Amino acid sequence: MSDGFEGASVDTIAKCAGVSKATLYSYFADKRLLFMEVATCECGKQAAAAIDSLDMDDKPEHVLSTAGSHMLRFLLSEFGQRVFRICVAETDRFPELGQRFWDSGPGQVERTLRRYFDHAIARGELKIDDKSLAAHQFAELCKAELFPRLVFGMQTEFSEAERARVVKGAVEMFMARYGT
């Protein structure tokens, strides 16, 4: 992650992992597959921690606030940024990389929020016709202001107050549209 996809050598990766290059190649035919596995596993761990913290029986404001905080924390993290940048840079050459990133990141967020929306709709707390669109709208609302500032190198550190302000605004906007 520190050297980017092109800059990372398999020799260096093997040395850092404490294994031989041959051992690495016995598990991964090429660096692209190794990167996809690392990115997918880490995104999966982050997603599992976030999902485990959600109470599907809780009020939408609480669940969305928790989910939004987890998403934003990952998106603004050094690891999240490196994975994002490498995936964007390499997706033209390796389309399956983009698909794996989508499945373990935005796709996982969508699936989780859709499941929660089903519960909240059944309880009469939300009214949503297009749950997929609503899930992605919420995720985008959680990125407002901070994510673009990070991506364009304008700001690299964000206070808890800045993060909380964005997530609170995202929840309020979402509830104004979809709350009953």
C-alpha cells in the first residue's frame, strides 16, 4: 500500500511478510491477485466490524449515525485512501479489481443498508421505494465535504467534530426524505 501498485515489488512484499518470493507466488500467481486479496480481506474486516455494531431493531437515526460514522472513518483512513486510489488507478487495466473493491465496499454497504431498510419499513419508520438508490444516497451524503477535500489533497486530518457534523447532516437529510 505504501508504494502503490506499480511501485511495490514482490521482493519487498515477500521480505516484509517474512516469506520467500516462491512462497508468495505459490499462493498468488501475480501481484494483482495479491493486492485484490489484501484489499478484499481488509475491507471485509472493516465491514464486518461495522455490521456487527448495528442493531437492526434500533431507530433509523441511531443505525444510520453508527453506519455513517463507520463508513466515514474507513473512507478517511490512510488504508481506505490507499485502497481507493490504487483501485481507481488500476481498474482500467484490471476490471476485476474494481469489481472486487465494489463488492467488498460500496456493494456491502448497499446490501447491509437495504436489509436494515426492510426492517425499518416494516416497522413504519421509513418509506423507501428504491432501497438501492437510498443506500447509495446515504453513503454519498456521508462523504460530503470531507472526502473531496481529502481526495484532492486539501486536507488530510479531520477532527471528530468535523466528522460528526457531516454524519449528523447526512442522517438529517436522509430522514427528511425517507422518514415517516
